[in-house]
Amino acid sequence: MNSNFIEELKWRGILHDVMPGTEELLNKEMTTGYIGFDPTADSLHVGSLAQIMTLVRFQLAGHKPLALVGGATGMVGDPSGKSSERNLLDADTLNENIEGIKKQLQQFLNFDCGENSAELVNNYDWFKNYSFLDFIRDAGKHITVNYMMAKDSVKNRINGDTGMSFTEFSYQLIQGYDFYHLWKEKNCKIQMGGSDQWGNITTGTEFIRRKASGEAFALTTQLIKKSDGTKFGKSESGNIWLDRKKTSPYKFYQFWLNVSDEDSKTYIRIFTLLSQSEIEELETKHNAAPHERHLQKALAKEITIRVHSEEDFNDAVATGEFLFKAKAEDVSNLDAAKFEKLLSGIDTFEISKNELSNPVNIIALLVEKAEVFPSNNEARKMVTGNAVSINKIKVIDANTLIELSQFNNQTYLLVSKGKKENYLIKLI
């Protein structure tokens, strides 16, 4: 083995629970293990990164990772951590989502390195021809209702306001069968996941024991939270996605660059492959000069390059530097090509040139046409409060008119809202 997988998770502060005997198994032999990913969208978001990195570390420790994309379970819906039942997806949508997720997983895992090459599996492949009657006969009889009802994910929903459908109730049995199938067909001996998956995972180990008198193991990692108690992985505009079409590399980079000092110390252990000594050295530098944000910069660089590319990272840094330091003349001196390359990563609103044939009031432009602000009142308050700039020139009069000549090359207008939010208005 290249490293001790359990010890690696421990010093990084991410290990939550592990079934007795798991560490002994991993230290004894190359082991096949899997983590499931839910295809509810055609991209994973940063909330999935902890589990992706768990599989990466599993492979680097010399073991064989399986990434299960749940084409079948995606049709059912996992009740773990949910307060209500979600909408079920049709087969075509699920297939599109699965293809998108597969491409992203291939950026992290090595699928061509010999004995411990990663594999992608889809549980729809073994469920698509499995009849309901065959399933409840072959699988249902091995797990009692009492056992399933004892799981926290089930109890919380049944005792809640919305209850639980039979569809969702069956989820843990289907996931348990997944583990059995991979144990039988792929010699997969361990399932991993977030701590909210412990109940589903141990149903699988119990199913293997009861149906085949086999032995399998379970490991869970900490659920990622922010130090202020808010949900990790979301910004004001929603989820932070791994797909550049949903979250630009610049916004992705900025998400990590702007995490708190406390969170950066946690995240750099969880989301990067930097060694313990490298991280401790960064922490020493950071503590000596917190304003330099050494931890955040290292964290943002590592993850942006891994998810996107080094070129995207360099572009994101250049964009941030420009937005932070540029003056009005810097904006006016940019030609259209440079403007688009440098600022394409920020939120962009497109409006017709015809709408600027006559000057437009700034409030109307930023609310009705570009939706920079949700209401006239908020826009007016921010403008008169000296918090809005157009092409790096402060605007304090709510009656200001914006005309075509103010657009760089009659195409772009840079709107800054406060110190950190920037928007592009593009004329088409």
C-alpha cells in the first residue's frame, strides 16, 4: 500500500465512523471499495468533492475505487437528510445527468493504472431487467421492516410532517442490494459515503451477511459544514458547480478564495492533496500574516486547477486582480476581445442595442433590463449610498442616464455592486 488510508483520513479530520475490521482489511490487501453519486443534475457540485477526494485518496493508498452513478436509485430518491420527497426524474434526463457526471469523475480518478484502475458503474445496468416480484422475493425477505424502521433517515421522515412514501422507504434496500451486487460481481468489500449514509451502508453489509453469509465493511466521512453554521457549497447565487457552464472558473476560484480563515484550515485538509508538512507550513505563514490569505490562495489554486485547468486558474487570478485594482482608464483602454476574455467569468446580462437607442435611467437598467438588483428600492439605496460603479466610476445620482457611448466599444458595461460583486452588461 502507498499509504495508510484510515490514518490519512484521520489527520485530515474527515473520518467519521468506521466498522471494526476495516483498517485491518485495508492494511492486509488491495481492496475494492465504492461510493455512490446521485445523478439529480448533469453536474456534481462542490458538496460532492469530499466524497470524490475520498475515492482519490483510496486509490492513492493502493486500493481500487468504484464510482457508482445511481441510474436506478436516482429514479427512487434517497430520503437521508431530506425533509420532503423530491421530484423523480425520467430516464432520458437521468442518462444525460449520468454522462455529465462520468466526465467529471474522470478528471479526478485514474482509469488506466493497472490493477487498481478506477471503474464507473451504473446500478441501472443490474436493475433494468430485475422485475419487482423477483426483487422483493430475492432481496426483500432478507431485511426486516423492523430493521429498516430503526434507521434514523426513516424515523426522522416518518415522524415528520410529510411522512414517507413506499418508494423512498425502499431506497435503503435497493442501495443494500447494490453493495451485495458489487460484493458478488466485483469483489467489492467496502462502501464509503458521508455520515448521513451510515444507515444505508450498514443495510448493505447486513444484506451481504444474511443473504450470502459474507463479510463487508463500512466507512463514513464527516459532513462538510461552514464554521458560521450556514450550508457549505452554496453562494448567494446558488450551488457552486463543477461544470464551467453552471459556475465559471472565476466564480469557482472566488468561492474558495473568500472562505473564512477558520474554514480554510479545515478545507485545505479535506479538498487538496497537499501533505501534512506542506499544510502546516502554510498555516504558519498564514498565522504570521492573515491578511495575505496564504491558506485561501493555496486552497483556491489547488482546487481550481484540479477541477478546471492551470490556464483557467491563471485567468481567474487575472480577472480578480483587474476587478480589484482597475481604474476607469483601465476599463476604457480594453479592446472588445480583451474585455471579453478578462471578464467573461462574471455574471453577464445581455440586452438589445435597440434598448439603448435612447438614454436609459440607471435604476431601470440595473433592475428591469439587467436584473443586477431585485427591486427599484434596493437599487436606489445602493446607488445613493455610493455603492455602485459603472466602468469603475462611482454613480451616486439615481437619476443618472446611461447611454450607448458609455459601453466599451459599444458592447460592454462593467457594473460593480459594493466591493466584491461585479456584473457585465453586454449589448447584442
